[in-house]
Amino acid sequence: MTFSSTKSSRSPATIALCAALCSGLALGPVPAIAQPAEGEAAAPAEGEAAAPAEGEAAAPAEGAEAAAPAGPRGPAAADGVVGLMRFGGDPAGADLRAAIQAGFENESFTVKGVALDIETAAKKVKCRGEIDDACVGKIGQWLNKKGKTNPPYTYLVYGTYGSGDEGKVTRVVVHDLTNNVRVQELYATYSSDDYILPLMLPKEVVAQVKQHIEPLPPVSEDEQKIIDEIDGGLTPEDLAAQKAAMLQAEADIASRPTGPIDTSNITVDLKKDHATYCRKEKRKKRKSKEDPKDLRPSCKLGPTFGYWQPRAWVALGLTVGAFATGGILYAAGLAKRGAYKTAVNDLDAAGLDPAIPANSEAYTNLASDVAAKGGEMRRMLIGGDIALATGVVLGGVLAVIIYQDRTEAKAWIKEEKALAGIRNLRVGPMIGKQFQGASLNFHF
């Protein structure tokens, strides 16, 4: 799972700690505010100043003003509508779009779908060049004017969806139309076996908008001490180098999210590996041509015939049928040869001279019988030759099919062996006081 944001400014360890704390708060919300202990003063209500202890001076108001975050705050959920545009790229982005809509609605935002992607909308408002914040602002004005939305669109969410399995990256952008500023731009690499990112990315999009509405308070001294301890006393130069390395790693993953597995050192013996990878149940039927073949060999048929695919059995049936047909025709031709020889002997024994008119009719009858019996014999033998030639051709086709089936099975077993090594590898992050890294665990 790869997930990145364009506004991350802290070290990787800090980001990991914050992510863990945020996940804990999201998964286990505090049910009630803790009551003050006996003898302690109650916490001040929201909007009220804390009363100073006896003998202590009140904190100056200037300090509180200096701690307040600068910059305009985003419009609240009740101030308008979140416009959710269609995502460009892969049509599977409709699932991500629906998840983002559900995330906003769970936080009491009103969401309206926009039946355009950002590129089409940019052409409508005649934006020139790349789609920047000014162009998105024009799109927001055009949508509010065109649709007469009341309340108006205050946020606009757009982006593109790409499958990480195909080497593509997903991009989601949130824009504040009221202040015409970009709230956040998120990048993620989806993969078909990632079940966490589809849940976390929509939550992160909503969380960025909520932080834009109510920015997080500055880091306190105690929190800064904890962060310094996690960083292990690294200098600003070390932290900058870590950040640069992290950005470079994210860029490498985004540009090359997947790659082929090196199987050059893996050996496959179809005879020895048959028992390990064979199937006892029936072969899985393909619902369409796009579905992958079930390359598992049959345990019952053994290593010789177990790797054959259905097409090989069809070719074998045709080949056997051709040779059987040839044999039958040759047998019939040989049977006809006896009748042909008998007719020839009858003609020779008659001793008729075809030049004598009185013998012409008898000679013609005997000669016609010889020609008819010979024609039947020749037709059977020629048919046998054709069937034999067909059987030879089909036998060659069968040999090619068997070779292809065994080659595909060999490649599949090699891939399974490679994946078995990856499945036995466990990788996990490790963050300590003096170190940061990852742990590797092998299972044999």
C-alpha cells in the first residue's frame, strides 16, 4: 500500500506516530470527558478562560493570539455543498468516488455529484494550459452559476483513478471554492490485494477538509519533547535528508509500483513437483476467455497426462479417430482387393478376344466387373491414405499442444514457488528511541 500527501512536512517517524495516534482515536473514541478529581478545579468550558491559581498571574491574551493558527479557515459543513466530480482514468474509480461521498456524509456534509470530470469542466470554462487553482476556481463559479445551487458549492473534489497493478497512480484533490485555495492533493497506489487503502483514503480526504475548517493546534512543548526523543536527537539536516529519501522512495514506488519476480534460480521438475501442486477436485471451468486457466495438474492422471488441458484431449481424440478411420479404410481396401483379383482371373480364364464381334459383349461385361471392383478398392485405399495423413497432421498438433500445456504448467509452478517464498516473508515497521527501520520475519 502506498499513500502520500503533498503537505507532509515532518519526519517519517513523526508521521508514523501521528498516524498511529489518529487511528487509535478513530477506532476507539472517548465515550465521555473525564471528571476532575476531588480537590482539583474543573476544566474551563469551551470559549472560557481558565482561572489562574492562587498566587499566579493570568497568562497574557497576546500569547493566546500568537498561538492561534494563521490563514483563512475553510467553510463549515453547514455553509454549503461538497461537489464530487467524476474521476478520470479507470472506470473502477466510481467505487472510490462512492466511498468518498459516504465519508463526507458520515461527517454531516452535504454532497452532490457533478456529472463531469475535471478535464471536461476545464474545457467548458475555456481554461488554457494545465488545470491550476485559478482554473478550478473558475469551474466552481461556473457550477454555482449554472446550477443555481443553494447553498452553493464550497468544496470541489476531483481526481483520477489508476490501478497499481497496471503501474498507474490514483490522485485526489480537494479545493476550497470559497477561499479559492487547494486544501490537499493526495496520491495513492492501489493494488488488487490491498484491503486497507480503499478504507483509509476516503477517511483521509474528509480528515483534511475537517482540519482545513478547524486547524490543529500548534505542537506543545511536551509533544515536541516526545517528537525529539523519537527522532533520536537528529539534526535538521538529518531530518531533511530523511524526508528527501522518503519522497524519493515514494516517487520510485509511484513510477514503478509493481515488477516481475525473478525466478531464474528456481528449478521445476514436472514429475517431482506433480504431487505437490496437483488437484484432486475437478478443473475450474472458465466463465469467459479472459479468466485464467486452471493449470493445476490432475492427481489421478499422474505426471504424464495430468498436465494436459482440455484442448489436448480433444486433439488426442481427433488424432486417434483419424488413425482409426485410416485403418478401417485400409482394411476395407484389402477386402476389396480379393474381389478385384477374382474378377481379373475370371477375365483371363475366359480367353475372349475383344476383336471378335461375337465375343465383344461377354468381354465387355467381364472387363466392366474388373473396372468396378478395382475402383472400389482404390477408393478405399485412397481414403485410408487421406485419413493417415490427417492423423499425422493432428498428431503434430497434439505434440505442440502437449508442449505448450507442459510449458505453461512449468511457468505456473515456478511462479507458485516464487510466491511461496514471498508469502513466508513478514515485514513490519520498527520505531524506537534510538533507531527506525523494519523487521523481517521468515517462516520455513
